[in-house]
Amino acid sequence: MTRRPAPPLPPPKARRHLRETAALTQTQLASRVGVTPGTVRAWESGRTTPRGRKREAYAKLLKTLADEETARRTTRPPHAHPESTPETAPAPTPETAPAPNSGSESDPVRKPLPPEPGPAPESGPESGPKSTLEPAPEPEPGPEPVPEARPAPIALTPAQAFDALYEFGAPALVRQTYLLTGRREQAREAVERAFQTAWEHWPEVARDRDPVGWVRATAYEYALSPWQRLRPRHRHPEPPPADPGDRTLLNTLLRLPPRHRRTLVLYDGVGLDLPETAAETEASTPTAANRLLRAREAVAGRLPALADPQVLHRRLAELASNERLGAARPHAVRGDGERRARFWTRAAIAFTAALIGTTALTVRTAPTHYEPPVSPGQAVRGVPPRVAQGSLSDEELELRHKLRDQLQHGPERLSPRLE
């Protein structure tokens, strides 16, 4: 038994275009497919792809919307219909002319003016009642209007596109990261490092469907890294917010586990829906929902006034906005990133050169043949060990004098005796 191939779907941008052309909201389209509006938003952004029966229903609905759009384009009346042009249309008669107040909002046709009073018609058998007005003179055809040429889109350089992205997303990301860390300098540094990483991988970030989300995920990972605790700056606490309510809310957030805190900030602070929050935190949707509920319970347990999600969202925005958190200029961030990249590139080149030199020196000085090791000496039984040279004893001195005094040559030493 073979499966049927999945019905094809248009690209995410085309899906959104079809929905907007049909004047449908995401909620209306979600009710027709049988899903939630957040699911439709994820389908149109390209983060998720429908499967199974939902994919078939979604593809069928999009095909219907595309057919309706094609039918509207083909049956759309031209700008000036030939049967209703002023050259061939007869003038309205007094009997058929509409009354001054007989128009409607759905009929935008201009009402004809009443005829000017003229001389009374002569009475006689030849003169009959005039039932029509004389046709108006035909206007001379003028030149056809030339459509205005639209200006070509201005192509931005990579540096200009990066600067625009930084100006748009950096201030909000610094405030969001402050809610995660509670430290102003650490929040600014995390956002700057994230944008520097984005500049290093700019071709990938420029083609991403959500560049701000790419940078946000990188900034959150850097800010919540456990290695931040080992830095000397982390040992000295920063001054808390001046408002007691903001101070209590910030302390409550910092007491949450990092994953719960990040989920709460993304959902109730940034405003992402549950599937997008789960995707950014690299968790399943039920897991993200469980973390969100636990985080809300912890906040509501200490601050009962923030049990309402709308109130919590407003208080998080106020807490992040009350702190004066500035960001560096985009050209400075790009320059720091380029200098850091050059430094690590040169360090890698220097390390590689040192490794190559060490390898060459080792190859040069290494032995070319095998030399067996010399076995250590062993003591032989009955032979006294060899001692170092020192002063002679009396017996040795006497023996040396005796050897020197006696003759060392003679026939007894040169020729053996016969026995």
C-alpha cells in the first residue's frame, strides 16, 4: 500500500498574498481550515509546514483562493466599456431620467442635469411632442494617458542593510536581554556580540525569514551562558532599579530558572506565540507551555497583581523601558566585529605556523634508524663491584714499590720453561 503524495503548497509569501487578496484575516482562515491563528501565522512565516489532513485542507483552500483571484482578473471590466462610451451612448430622455434624490450609494453614475427651458412648442398638426433631447456633440479623442513609471528599488549594500537591521532591533533587544540578566552592561554586550556574529554570517542572516529572531536567539544564548558566572564583573552586583515595584519584579524574574525565564520573556514580553516560542527555545510546544505556566505561577505567587497576562505584559514593558539602556552605533559594532575577526584569524595563522615549524624541527632532529637501548648493568656473584679511583692503601703502595723495584724483563719472562 503506497501513500498519496502530499499536495503542493505555494511559498509562504504567496500564501499570505492569497489570504490578503481574498480579504481574509488569519483568524477567519484558521477557522475555515480548523486550526489556531498562531498555526496559520507560523505557516505563512515559513517556520512550520502543515501535514496530513490539515495540509490537504490548507492546500485546497489556497487553490480556491487562487482560482477566485484568477477569475476576478479575467472578468474585470475594462477602463472604458465600448457600449457605455459618450460617443455612442444615447442621451437620457425626460421619462427615463432619474429624479434628483433617486440615486444610491452603490450607483456612482453622475446624475444628468435638467434641460434648460426653451421656447414653447408650436401647436399644430405638424408639431408633435419632443420625447428626446438632441445628442451631445462627440468629444475629440485625446491622447491616451501614459502610466507613471515606478522608481526602481534602491539596492542596499551589506553594510547599509546591517545598519538598518541594527537601528531597528538593537534597542528592543537590549531591553529584553536586561529582563533575562538584570545587568545593563551584560545586556548591551550580549546584543553587540550577537550583531557581530550576525555580521560574520551576514549572507545567512540576510536570507533568513526573521533576521531579528536570528540575532535575538544568539543574544539570549550569550547572555544566559553559564560561563558568565566566572567573569570578574559578575562578582560585583549592579545597582537595582529605583522603583520598589520594578525591583521586586526583577528579583522575581531572576529567581526563575533560565529556561522558564526565557520562555516567559518571549511569550509575555516579546509577544511571540507558543509555537514560535517553542522553536526559539528548542523545545516542544507542550514543554514550552509547561514552562510558561510554571513561570506565571511563580510570578503570581509573589506578585498576585500580575496574575493577569495582560498586566504582566504591560509591567514587563514598563520595567524594560524605565531603565536607560543605550546601544552603540552600528558602525562601531561592525568595526569591533571586524577587528575581532582579524585578531582570531591572525592568531589561527600564527598557531598553524608554529605547529608547522615544530613538526618540521621534529622531523629534522628525529633519528633515522633504530638504536636498541643499552641494558643496565647487573652485579656478578663473587666479583667485587668496581669502585671509583681514590687514594691507595698501604698494601697497594707496598705492592707498587715491589713491582717497580724488581726487574720486569729476563729470560724467565721471555721464554717458557720446559717441564
